Amino acid sequence: MTAAENVCYTLINVPMDSEPPSEISLKNDLKGDVKLKTEALKKVIIMILNGEKLPGLLMTIIRFVLPLQDHTIKKLLLVFWEIVPKTTPDGRLLQEMILVCDAYRKDLQHPNEFIRGSTLRFLCKLKEAELLEPLMPAIRACLEHRHSYVRRNAVLAIYTIYRNFEHLIPDAPELIHDFLVNEKDASCKRNAFMMLIHADQDRALDYLSTCIDQVQTFGDILQLVIVELIYKVCHANPSERARFIRCIYNLLQSSSPAVKYEAAGTLVTLSSAPTAIKAAAQCYIDLIIKESDNNVKLIVLDRLIELKEHPSHERVLQDLVMDILRVLSTPDLEVRKKTLQLALDLVSSRNVEELVIVLKKEVIKTNNVTEHEDTDKYRQLLVRTLHSCSVRFPDMAANVIPVLMEFLSDNNEAAAADVLEFVREAIQRFDNLRPLIVEKMLEVFHSIKSVKIYRGALWILGEYCSTKEDIQSVMTEVRRSLGEIPIVESEIKKEAGELKPEEEVSVGPAQKLVTEMGTYATQSALSSSRPAKKEEDRPPLRGFLLDGDFFVAASLATTLTKIALRYVSLVQEKKKQNSFNAEAMLLMATILHLGKSSLPKKPITDDDVDRISLCLKVLSECSPLMNDIFNKECRQSLSHMLSAKLEEEKLSQKKESEKRNVTVQPDDPISFMQLTAKNEMSSKEDQFQLSLLAAMGNTQRKEAADPLASKLNKVTQLTGFSDPVYAEAYVHVNQYDIVLDVLVVNQTSDTLQNCTLELATLGDLKLVEKPSPLTLAPHDFANIKANVKVASTENGIIFGNVVYDVSGAASDRNCVVLSDIHIDIMDYIQPASCTDAEFRQMWAEFEWENKVTVNTNIIDLNEYLQHILKSTNMKCLTPEKALSGYCGFMAANLYARSIFGEDALANVSIEKPIHLGPEAPVTGHIRIRAKSQGMALSLGDKINLSQKKTSL
């Protein structure tokens, strides 16, 4: 650590508006009453921090302030003596400091333990050996004080003095070791043990060896230090592992969660034996279940996921899948999502059966829970996990499908759509399950409430009913769901007979959805909260049609055509064939009639009329070509789509496994632990140091292999080389804040006083604190750090100036204006993936849209798409197969997520204007949608800036 990064003990707020008082007025105040002395002393401290020398006040403070017993004055004096210059210009100690030294010797013998303790804390900050030497006997005596506050600070004082001036107390390790053996207080023991770790590790190990069996009875602060010591010793000297690993095992049973967490992390680094990994993983799982804080749960889950990444540890974790699933009792959706993903990654043929049983129970539980906003999302997660299990282990599908198909009649359309997608894939892949699925589908068909699910169910029944009995059952269900026919006549009769006004069925607002091609389609969402009486009166399909949703009628027409054509091929009797065909055609005709009448809330659309008319024509002609198209090619299209999806999944899994498999080249050197030199061992990363750096926001990111992609790329020059003050900033982007490390150089021959960096921000950035003023000597330089909080993903600008006074000059304050620092949105955006359904849902929900016109010099569609993906950090959701080939136009969906959890969607619709020749650039539009305006605009700006390909 550099001097600038040393731990700061004293933070003082400096009011800038007041005029600095004169030395004479301060002298007078320091001779006044206690209140005046306190205020004057505060002003003196602030002035010294700002670079004033004030040597004339030293004797006044020693005579009139130092003898006082007031606690506030004593606290302020500790700060004053820390910052005041204690030496003459030639480096010798000031004569007056002998008086100060005597005063502190008395304070170290003061009956009040607070004064003793705070004086000992102050001595930790002294850097003058001559001042400390006379105080050594008093410091040693404090080790035997009755109060633990004094003893623990005495240990800290001895440690810092031993570290800085070993000659003053050469026997410190021995002294502290003896103190540690007899000490009972946990905080004193912790400080003493900490000192031994850093000052004399062998003594620390000797002490630990004598009490290794009592470690579990120690306080948690001491246990944490013991874990750190064992980690360091075992990494520096692997032969010590056997001696201390048992102690780490014992600490896994500690009552403190922090100790358990650190012990588990240490155990994993010390040993890769299956028993050690199992114990650590078990400890992590217990922590997740017992800790109530969701952030802790997520952090510990990440540690488990890291364990899984190691190929040899994965098998151990596979045996703990059932324990990991206990975490699902947590109500937080994010924790459940991570847990299910981890369980799915660890599932194998050995434990898949147990996993499926637990997930089935969880699915049934969500059915009984009173509706909570996350229950539906959790049910979707469970359905998807079961789907993945069934695809990977086909034997499980038969157990899963009957439970899931109950959810087709669920009020939550999203969960039911997931089940339907799963059923569609299962019925296509697993021939042996088709009879079971068709049977269950016919059972739940009548209770389906959502029109979208109804359409999907109709398609599955029409496609996969292959026996005469099943086909007749489908026709019976359709008739039952449609009610009495002809519909128009029966509805008119009902109205005339009952003379009751039709009860309204609420229709939700029309919703805009985006199709695969990037065009809009409108779908109206039906509310399923119909009155109970109405449900008895009106069967579901009839209800959908009278509400004006004729898209389901087109789907029904296709289904009826398929089963009618199949029925004709199965049954030889002409009479039965004609009878079935006629029934199907009657249903279609009555729906057409209803659509043209005034009974439905919305008339039938022309598209739906065309579809139903086509189906009627096909049934009336029964040509072999149409038979092939309806009964073979539809299924082939599904088969192609599923195989492409499976191929993509396999490819991504292969990439993942390649990442995790550590490939060893034939000529790679083999490192034997026993033969490794000590200095090589210590070059391994220290986990404790890394975690400390991460907490301080100094995480060292691994730099790219290219040497140019180093820190220098992030340095921004803020002023010119000819300015009196030169400034440049290194912009360090962390997750939620930006640290500006500004180098300020005084290029003049004058002393610059009150040199202040004044910053302001534009966008969703907020300056945490004003950087404090500095005094710069001629041609001196200093580093100023400024923290800027980031609240959301959008482009931000930091601007400002450096102001200063020239020492001895009578002119006004001088000012140097800084160049703007632009914060790039790309630092926060990461590629992510989501399903098509989620993409459409978000596209409909997000209110901010930014339409960017394509203006580029790239002439190839695919090249343009890749260029946009690279420059915006987004991921293309449209499968590779859908983008392959060349047809002159392209539509693709892109998705990314910011580190703040904000989603960004984009739809690229581009074409190649062929009439302008082969060298014509790509044209079209990119539509960006986001929840916040800043995100949509910033992403649009980024695309606009980087559309054109720069020639190298």
C-alpha cells in the first residue's frame, strides 16, 4: 500500500465558507474557558490539515490546554498531536515535545480506563522513536490493567511499535505470548494472536498447538484469526496440513456463521479430498438454509457453484443434490432460481429420480399456496427444470407428464404455456408416451381456461391422435366444448327464450406483440373471471368465439381437417367416412356463419375466414397432396425445429464443458508439491488478501492478453501540458461506483494552497463526497481519489475544474477547467439470454422505445449483425439456423442485461437493397426497448456511434 492508501483514522468535515482566524485570536481563545478552547482547538486542527504551520501556538497549547482533564479536549489533543509537525526543519525532535511526552506518560497511568485506552490507540500512530522510548515502561504496565479495553489497546500499541521500531521492545513476541497464555478476554486474545501471526509465526503455531482441542470454545473473532493463520501456514508450508486440517474440520461446527464460511473456504483450498469437499459443501448448504439474509444465501450459493466448476468436485456435489434442494424452502425467487440451476447442472442418472420426486412435490405445493406474486414465476421455474430433466433422462417423462398436465387448466397462462411446450416436445420425442399424453390431454381439455393454451392443446390433439377411438374422442370433446349447433340459431333462441341481457365477459386491453419478423401483431387478453352461472351456460370454445377470438377457430379448423383426413385413411366404410367429414365441415360452416353474424363482440377477420374456407375445400376434395401437407409436413417442421434446438443446447453444453476441462499439453511441466520452492508456493493468490481488496473496491481484474489493453487505456487527460496545473484521471469502474484516481501536478515554481478538485456530474451519477483541499509544493504532485455512485445504466459525463490559491499572491483564486470524462454504458452491459416468450412479454411491457435508422458502410447483412453484437455487448437470441442462408433481408432479436438488473431488448430488421447493386450498404431499422428512458437512449447513441465500420 502506498502512503496515500494507508488506513485513515480521522475524518474531519471542513466548512469552507468561514474565514480562517488569525494566530493572535486563536491564542486568546486557547486561554479562555473550556468551550472556547474546544472551538479554538478544532480550528487549529483544520488549519494544520490545510497546510498552515502555526508554530507559535505549540507552547500555548502545552501550557493552557494540555493540563485539562476534559474528555473532549483530550480527544481533540490526540488528533492535534497526530498531525502537528514534531520536528525541526533539519529533522531533530522539537524541545517542547518532551513536555508532551511527559503528559502522555501520566495519561498512561490515569485511573480512567478510557483515557488510558485512547492514549494507547494514539501511540499506534506515532512515528517518532524518541517520543515513544520514555513511554515503554508505562505501555508494558498497561498489559496488566484490570480493564480489557486498556489491555487490548496495549497489545496493539506494542505490535505497531515492534513493527516500526523493533529496538524499543525486542522481546515483544515473548511478552505477548506470555500475555496470551494467561489472558481470558476474547478481544485481547484475538489482538495478541494477531500480533504473533505477523510478528512471530512460530510462537503463534506453538500456542495454537497447545490449545488446538479447545479452539471450538474460543470466541468467533479469535476463531477467524486462527482460520487465517492455518490458511497462511499451510500454503507456505504444505507439510503442516496434516497437523491443522483437523482443527479446520472442527471449526466447521462453530456457532458463528462467519467462522463456518471462512473455515469451509479454507478447507477447500487446503484439500481436494472428497471428504473435505463434502464437509465444506455441507457447511455451505447449512449456512444457506439457516441464514435469513438473502444476500448471504446468494453469496454462499455462488461458492457452491464455484465448487461445481471443478471437475473432480462435481461428483461429490452430485451426492448432495437432495441437500441442495432443501434451499428451495427460501421464499426468495432469485435464490430458488440459482438453486434449481445448480441442481440441474448436478443431476445424474443416479439421483434424477429423487430430484424429480422433490420437484413434483414443490409443483403441487405451489398449487395450494395462496397466490403470491412470485408463486407463478416459481411454478414456471419448476416446470422448466422438470422439462430439462425429462429431455435429458427420457425415463422420467412418464412420471412427470401426468402431474404437469394438471396445470394446463391453470389460471396462470405463462406456467400453462411452459407445460404445453414441454408436452409438445415430449409427445414428438417419446413415441411410447403418446397414448398416455393424448389420454391426459383429453381429460383436462374441457377445463382449459386460456385461449392460447386451448389453441396449443387443439394442435397437439389434431397432430398426434392416431387411433379411431382417439379421433372420435377428440370430436366428442370439440362438440362438448362448442355446445349446441348451429351456434347462431341456438344463441338467438336462447335470447328469445330467456329474454335476459347477455352478461358481459371482460376483455383486457389489446396487447401489442412482436412477431419473429419484427412486425407487430395484436392479441386481446381475455379475463378468465367469468361469473359461475355463465360458465355453466356457455362451454369454453363457444365463449372464446362469442368474445370475438376467431384465431382459435382457425386452429380448430386445421385440427378437424387433420383428424378427418386421418379418419378416412383408418376407416374403410364409406358411410362412416362421409359422416365424419360432414360433421367436421358442419362445425366449420357454423363457425363461419357465427363470424359473419352480429352476435360476437368482434367480427371474424379475413385471415381466419380464408383459413377455415381452405380447410372446407381440402375436406371436400381430399387430394393426396393436401393429405401429405396436413398430416406429414407439419410434424416434420416441428421435428426440424426441435432437433435444431437440441443441437444448439448440446453445442452450448459442449462449450461449457470445454471451458471447465483443464487441458494439459504433452510438454507441460508437472509440478510436485513436495519439490516446490517456498517462494513459488507464496506466489499463489492469498484468498484473505483478495477478499480484503474486493471489500475495498480494489479488485484486480485480469488484464487482457494484449499488453496495450492495460490501465493506460483508461487514463483520461484532463488538462493541457502547458497549464499551470496538469491533471489526468484513471477511471476505475466497479459494480455500483466509479473511482476516479486523479493525478494533479503543480507545474509552477509557486506553492499552491487550497488546491481543490471540484467535480460535477451529468446523468444518473452522484458524487459521494467532495475531495479535500491540498497544498502543493513547487513542482510537487499528488493523487486525489473521488467516488461517484452509479444508480442506473446510462451514459454519464463527469466535468469540473481545479481551483487553487498561489501562496503570497494577492490575486483571486485561480481556476483550470478540466476536460469532460465520458462514462461508457458498455461497462455495465453484459450479454444475457431469455426465452422467446419472455422476450415478447418484456417487449410488450417496456414503455421506452428508441428507433435507430441503419446508416452504415457495411454491405453484408450477417457482418452488420455481428458488428452490432460486438459493439453493444448484446446477445443474439435468434438461432443460427434461422439466420443462415441469404435472402436479401434479416430479422433478429437481441438481448442484454445490465449489472443493475435492467433489461435491454433490440429488434434488428435489415435488408440489402438489391436494386442499388452488390456494393450497396445495408439499410433498415433497429428498435430498442428498455424499462428506463436513459437505457434506451444511451444504447441508441452507442449504436449510432459505432454503426460504421472503421477501416484499419
